Amino acid sequence: MKINEKLRTYALSEVAHTKVHGRTTGRLDPLTLFWTGSGVEWNVKAGELWIEVEADYDRNEPWISVVVNGAPVSRQMITAGRHWLCVFRVMNEDTVKNVRIVKDTQAMSGDPGCLLQIRSVRCDGDFLPVADKPRKIEFVGDSITSGEGAIGATVEQDWIPMWFSAIDNYAAMTAGALDAEYRILSQSGWGTLTSWDNNPRANLPAYYEQVCGLLAGERNRELGALEANDFAAWQPDVVVVNLGTNDGGAFNSPEWRDPETGETHKQRLNADGTMNEDDVAAFEAAVVQFLGKLRRCNPDAHIVWAYGMIGTPMLSAIERAAVTYRAASGDEKVTVVPLPRMTDDTVGARNHPGKRAHEQAAAVLSKAIRPLLH
């Protein structure tokens, strides 16, 4: 193989113009990527660029996408170990390329061994400043926001990282339409009050104030996943919450039993098949409480609760909760936005929204958010 003698290797901390996306600890050597859509961005005037990555997992390997000048050009699994990956080579050395490395897979709460880090960069040119976008949007959600099923054939039913996408994803699409930087906090199967299988511990609000608190294991603790998030360092203009799908599914799932304590929990149905009023009220209270937490952490942001891509059984409860919160707090910067439901024509892998469904949702959501931005 011909060796490019101009290539130089840099630690991330040595690259002055590295733009980091996603919630992280701020540490660069190495940079640990926790969440969907997290990654790095550079403007590079060079002919060749490599990155050194390190991955690990017990079951769920990480995937990344490479985006050059706004176009996805490659997508790959990162197998366990430390590797050098070529981003591009033999390109025009005199042109500037915008490059983004994007983590396609979500934080894996069920796999403490899952790890993705960027350690070093190898380049034969110069790194130039990356301009900040004029807006910031944070997305909080479940498997839909993780992009589960957004890529892959409709016949696919295996729950594996291959079918997750941070590119064919309504969050990325909405941010793109609004010229905004974005962050995603999402977890498949989780909800506002309870997960799809009635586990009350699997709710996003409980971990919102940590960097990535839903991760388990000593290594994740050492990497800083459980540290308090620095909200002052990145304040969004809009927080989009897309939760409720799994809370609704819990009503039709068996009770959850804690294997250690024997504790049980169940969102109940009445004899006539309607949702139990007390359990719906508990969900509404959880929505109100989360809205309050979001406001404390993001004092100036518009909060948009977007919901409905896989049905709307909890929509009325979400709307009532928003009314309750606004009346109690006087906070009028809270909006509920129904999203288009996926159809047989827009479904993706694992009976989840496909790319076309994400495009439709992004169109509705960006139209709703645009008037909120001044």
C-alpha cells in the first residue's frame, strides 16, 4: 500500500477546531460518544483523513455514519477493539470538506459493555473552524427518536443495532430544516412513567439531569455517564419530547415484576377495555412533573411535546397534562404537536417508522417549531 508521507497523527485535544455533538463529559482524550446522533464535525482542507476509534460490547455493537458536505457517504459496524478508519483519501487537497462522524446507535442500557470512543485523527492537511448554527434543539424520546427501524427492510424483526439510524431520523431532519444543532436523548422501549413492559424504572425523566445516567456498569461510571450534565454549556432554543408511545403500550402488556424484590407494576385496563382512570392520571402527573424538570434545566426553551407516529392512545392525556402544567406554572412556552401516524406505505423495519414516516414527521414538526424561533 502506498504511504502518504504528509499524514500526521493528532490526539483530539490537539485539533483546535473539533466540534463535538451530543451530550458528553467534555473530555476529549478519548471522546466517548454515548447517545444517538452524537459525534464530531470538522472542516478539513486535506486530501486524506482517518479516525482512530475504539469499540467494545457484550452484545450490541455500535454503528457510525460518515457525512461529507452534508451527504451520507458510508455506514458501518465498529467491531470490538481499536481501529483506524479511512474517512476519505485522494481528494482535492485544496478544497475544504465538511465532515461529520455520527453515532447511529443509541445508548445501550441493557449492555453495560457497549462503548464507542474516538481517540485520534490522522490527516495530511489543515483543520479549519466550524461555524456554530444559529439554533439548538434537544430531542428526548424512545425507539422512534433512536431511529429504530428507520433503516432496513420491512421484513426485519431482529432487535439488533443494524436497524438504528441517526441519519434517516426525524430529529436530524427537523434540525436540518431549521438550520439547528441538535442533541438526542432516547431509549427504545422507555417512556415518561413506565416502559412498554410496565417497568417504572425505565423512564427517561429519571435520568434527564445526568450525562447518560441510564447506562449501567463500573466502566460507564468511570467514563462519566452518571455525572451531572452541564446545562449551562449548551442551552437549547427548543426541547422536543416524543414520549408516550411505550406508556400507552404498557396498558396492553403483562405486569412487570422485579426479579430481586418481587415488586410489581401494571398500567391497567378496565373490564370494557378502556384505560384505568387512576393509571392514566399517574401518567399525566408524570408528564406535568417532567415539564417542570425540563423548564428548570432549560429556562428559556420552548418545550414541544410531539407524539403520534405509532398511534395516539395517550394524546388526550398529554394535552390535559400540558394544560395543567401551564395553568399551575404560568409557563406558556409549552406546545403539543400531533405527528403523522405511520402507514403501510411508510413503515420501516421492526414495525417502526421508516424513512418516509420520519420525513413526514419532520415536515410537520419543523413547521410547528419555525414560528417559535425568533
